[in-house]
Amino acid sequence: MKIRIIGSVAAGTSVAAKARRNNEDADIRIYDRDYDISYSVCGIPYYVGDEVENLETLNPRDPAWFKKRYNVDIQTRHEVIDINHAEKTLTVTNLDTEETFTDTYDILVFATGASPITPNIEGTALEHVFHVRTIQNAGSIGQFIESHKPKTATIIGAGYIGLEMAEQLTHLGIEVTMIQRSNQVMKHLDKDIADLVADTLIEHGVDLKLGQEAVRITEHEVVTSCGETIPSDIVFLAVGVQPNTALAEKIGVKIGDTGAIAVNERMQTNLTDVYAVGDVAESFSVITGKPLYRPLGSTANKMGRIAGDVITGGNSSHRGILGTGIVRVFELAVGQTGMNEQEALSEGYDIETLHNIKPARAAYLGGQEITIKAIADRTTGRLLGVQAVGEEGVDKRIDVFVTAMTFGAKAEDLFHLDLAYAPPFSTTKDPVMYTGMALDNAIKKQNKLLTPKELQQRLSQGEPFQIIDTRARAQYDTSHVLEAVSIPLAELREKAKVLDPKKPTLCYCNSGVTGNAAQNILRNMGFEEVYNLSGGNKNYQKYRK
């Protein structure tokens, strides 16, 4: 059996490795037009910022190692320029010698990856303008910084790579400007959570320009759609990637709704004996079952292993993804999984939304707060999406949420998880558990939640709310929700007698716990419609900001 793989890095090499583990006799060959076969794209920003000292550590495998370990031939700087699937032949060009030859296959795998998008603006070909995608990019950036000592940098795009580059360039002492076309960073987050990330960028000196586009790059400046001129000694293009599907399309491989190659759960395309894996292929949502494109090395590795197993007679199948991601932005970890509010609403879900602000571990041991935004389906209770921001413990919680969501957990299930507890690591009621408890209470209408956004919308429509600040008077005097009155929790049972039990009532505290206690008191006293402000005054003030 002749297996030919077009492309390497995470997906292509995983296909080859798994196929070889299953079948010692298969003839396996990889063609890659690049210089390198297996490297960490995600590690490049950290090399630029000197957290990674040697570029070679991002590129640990070469063709000789792969040949010795797996008996797989990898031919770099070789580009497949044509395919005849009826005859099962490949036309291959050696990019160094310009020699062209023909190869044959029984099984063909597209692992052609994705390419960085170059925005249609003037000046992207200038020598100080870079993509952040390959080892060659990384080397070129490092050499440019070393030789030119740039003082100013502009990053076009505010996704994962853009944020990582902003952090690392700032660490190098370079003044950073970020330009983002939309009105928020990180498009997969809801804006209220994305704004927390934006605040951190600004606090660290990043000049963040939202709702603008770069229209021209010159040798020393970037000009925006608002007419601003930004001094820029170095420029980075970080507006996203697009799957490399052109070669596959030439032989009739079906392209899915996301623009990537459509595959089934066994990584098979619509053509017999043709597979696709990694950043060139679609995945699908664990929640909706619909196509989903989130190119990540972890998913690419998984797809490659599945295809390699299937090709050699195995029964592996892809179970979908949640679109999980995490990024470090200075001291913050920013994680998300599943759907955000807008995505959930567009899918027709009736959602309940909770903002949960809790310490990652015991506050008396210095535990820092995590802000968790969780979304669940009111009809079924199923958890649909989570976003989390904080200085510690975010990765741990996101991974717990991912695991639960993968197995279809409802909000109520989270409270019953037997999570590891000791004061240096968690709180007695872990933020994950509290999220499940509060969401479940809200879904079952025992303890209704109202987000700051929903509150503002209802107030703007003229609804006559009673808003009660249940904190100490001094906290109320420092900051409070507009139109709120101060009734500390200890005084609520007495003063509730002068309130109207038929009028919509909102209680709140700093982050939600005392507000919930006040909500229970009023409900038990016969108040008909009582809400707790999601995330409390902390979340409200951030929203108002």
C-alpha cells in the first residue's frame, strides 16, 4: 500500500506515524514544499520575545529523525503541483532543482494546512512587514529585530497570535499599537469578556485601536481608515488564516461551508481513497454537530492520528471539537470553550447567562479572582459555552468545563463533581461547582439572574425596577448601580416592608453571593419577581466602563 501525504507539520506527520505503527509494510512518503516538517507555530511569539532562546527547540524533528524512527520518507522543498486521481498519480516539483517527476499512490492525504491571510492593503510586501506562521518567519523576525532595533511596532489583528505578539514585543521594550477592524479583541469571546482583555492590553501600554482598519503601510508608518498615522518600524499581519484547498479542489474534493475540506468522522473526503486532516480540513461541533473550523495544532494532531489508523484498517473516528482556546495576555490567562452568547442565540437556544467572580484558591493564601461567564440552555440545562479570565487557575477550570461539556453535562452536574480541594489549590466550593449551582438555580427559576446588559436594556425600556445594594454603606458610597438604594443585608428583612412586592426587584452585592442571599429573603417574603445581578457590582462597573 502506497500512502502519499501532502504536507507535514502536526497533521501530516501524525498520519504517517500512526500508519507506520499499524503497518510495517506500507510505503509511506510525505511531500512538503516548506523547509521544516514538524514545528510549533504557537511557540513563535515566545521566540521573538526571548522566552525561547533557541529557534531549534521549536523544530525538534527533521526528515532524518523521522526516517530512522518510522521508516517514512519525507521530501521537503517538494511541491505537488498536479494530481490525476483517476490514474492515481502525482506530479511533483523539487523546488531547489526545479526537477519535475511523477509518483503514484493508493491512498492520498491532504495535510496542506492553512496560510496566513494577507490583507488587501498597500505595503504588505515591504521588508519590515511579517507574518507569524513558519520557522522561516520566526528567523526573519528575529534577525530584523536584532539588526534594526525597532522602537515601534504595529500589529494588524487582535486574535491569538496578535495578542501573543503584543505581549512579547512589549517585553522587549517596543511600543506596540494594535489595529482591529471590529469593536473588540478576540472574536470568539463575548464583548464584555473581551473588554477585560482590552483593559489589560491598555494597562501595559499597548495602544489599542478598535473599529479601525489599516489602509496603507509605508517604510515608517501605518495609516488607518480613520486617517491616523502610526509610527511603525516593524509591522505584523495577524488577521487570521485560510485553508490551502486549491490542490484538492482541482480533483473535485468537496469544500465545506467553512471553506475548508469537508470530511466525515473518519477523515475521508467525498473521493474514494482521499483523506484530509489538520488546518485544511473541517471539524464539527460537539454541541450542534455542524461544521466548525478552528485550526489548532492539538486538533491537527488528533485528526492525523485518526486518519493514519483508519487508512491502515483501524476503527478510529473523530468526535468533534468545542472550539476551545486559551491565550496568555501579560498576567492574564484567557480561556474559552463552546459557544458565546451570540452563537448560542443564532442557533436558536434560549440561554441563561451567569457571570461568576470567585478566587481561584483560598483568598487567605492570596488566591486571585477568576471571572467566569457561562451559558446554558434553559430548556435542557445543557452547558453550551464558558469564557474565563484571570491571573491563575483559568486553564484548570476551562479543562474541567471542556471535559464536562464533551460528555453533555448539564449545569446541575457541575455542582456534583468531586473536584480536588485544598486551600492552596481551590476553594471549598470551586468556581466550577459554583457556576453549575448558580446556573441551575437560575434555569429552574428559583434564583433568576439578570446580566448588566439585560438590566440596562430593561431600564431603557422604562421598566420600574427596585434596585437594592446589599453591601455595606461605605461600599455603596464608593460605587453602585445607577438608581440603586442602599439596604445592607442585615437590614433587609425590616426594610423590605416598605418595598413593593409586586414590582420587579434586583439585588446585588460585589460579585453575587450576598445578592443571592438577599434574593432568597425577598422570595420567601412573597416578592413576585426578584433577580440577582449576574457578577454583582464588579461586573456591572466593568460593563459600564
